[in-house]
Amino acid sequence: MSHRDRKVVVVGAGAVGTTYIYALLQTGLADEIALIDVNPERVQGEIMDLSHGLPFIPPVTLRAGEYADCADANIIVITAGAKQAPGQSRADLIRQNAQIVRSICGQIGRYPTDAVLVMVTNPVDALTHLAFECLNWPRERVVGSGTVLDSARFKFLLSRHCGIDARNVHAYVIGEHGDSEVAAWSLSHIAGISIEKYCQICQACNCLEPHREIPEPVRDSAYPIIDYKGSTFYGIGLSLARISGAILRDENSVLTVSTLLRGEYGIQDICLSVPCIVGENGVIRIIDVQLAPDEQQALERSAGAIAEILDTVRKQPPSSY
């Protein structure tokens, strides 16, 4: 795509949507950003506030949008939904957020577009699948933010434990963005060697034993943040900027976005996160690799957990939002 074609539509003017816009503005990747929300006054306030920083960043058009903007968008990012309350599981959000997503997809579907849809609303895997069913787009163009943030948390905690720059740690969390997510140790490495072999070289700790404790705080890290401040938005905002960069620059980046599996990893008709090559048209290729047996079993259990959530979505009668 040409540089002047970079248009992003964001649906949802809450903390996640506006933090994402704030992060995206500073990259210079988008030439036009349109913000949509059911509360037009909230949109106007956010646009005014963000616009006051435009003299400090690369040129961009930032405005209140409408669903017709989706027609010529490159990316449509859905962040609208009820936020996770303290003590509330992501699965509990489905009853509130499924109808919101149905309504939004109904509006988007009125306008033919070649955009890539990025679902952020939780539970993101089930709602990515719901958006795919509502829109009937090619599967590569409907993705979820998935475990991109979880993988970043995994890299951060590994880097802190090993004393290595987080940018030099390569590690992935796969499966559900939620309680059944899987830390894929078999896909994790530093300096081109496995974490296990690196630990043998480093000898700063008792090999993998301390590392085995890392996946739990990775999985549960959102909960204390929600308890402390009400919601998470900085990490996911930067994660979305990273996904957007892969799409807008056609980078062919490897990211653990949530995508519909059709036999990959032995899983059928479920959206979950695995390493994918992401570019201009969304998911260019799913990287289907052989996991360690325990990881494969855990991934299948994660798919089952998502399937249960998705089943409750499909049983819900349609209602207006």
C-alpha cells in the first residue's frame, strides 16, 4: 500500500481505544485515524485532547468518524465493550460484549471494504470468531489481538530473570488470551538457542526451575493491574500499535495474533493464538510447528475452553445494542 493510503478506524473511545490511538500517533504510520463510539460527546472530547498534541508528531488527520469510514480503511480496530471488573473472569464478559460486537459488525458489514479487522474486545478469541461469522470475510482478514501482549509479558519476565534485553528474548504464549493460555517453552530461545540450553550456559540459577514459575504471573498479570487501577490499557495499546505496524508496512512479522484454525495444530474451527506471519492483508501464513507433547495437549485444552465460551455466544438470542 502507498504511504498516503494508511487509514485506521477505531471503534471504541474508552481507555484501550484512545491509548492505542495515542501510541499509533507517535509512530507516524497512519495518515488518517477515525474514532467511532456510541457516545459522540466522548469522541469529541478525546479527539480534541489528542489533537492538541499534533504539533509534536508526524502529520495525521484525526477526527470523529462514522461507519462509512470503514469503506476505505486499511485497518478497523474494535475496542468497544464492557471493561473487565475486579474479580471478573474474561469468560464472564461474553454476555455483555457479544451483542456489542454483533451490532458493530452489522454496521461495518454495510460497507464493502478490503480492511483487516483487528478484534480487541474480550474475550477476544471467541469474539474474533463471532466477528468472522458475522462479516463472512476471508479468515486472514479477521484477526484478534490474541496473545501478542501475553507474549510480551512472557518476554519481559524472562528478560528480567535472565538479565537479558527483552528485545533479544524470543518467546511465545499461545492458545487463549485468558486462563488457559500456554507458555510455549519449546518455541522460546535466546541467542538462537533454547532457554534450557541458555540456562546451562548462564548458570545464574538452577536451570529451568525458577523459569517454570514465570507463566503463572504472565497469565494472571492483568488481575493485579485491574485491582490496582481498574483496567489495563498501556500494554495493549502498544501491542496494537505493533500489530498495526505489521499490517500498514506489510512487514511479514511473526506475531501471536488470534486467527481461525482449520486443521493447523490439529485444531478445527476455533480462533486462538499461534505464531502467524502478519502483513498487509492480515494473516499471510500460520506457522504450524510441532510442539512438545505437553504443550500440544495444553493447546487442545485451551481450544476446548474457547469452544465452550463460543458455544454460549451462539446460543444467545440477538438483541440491539
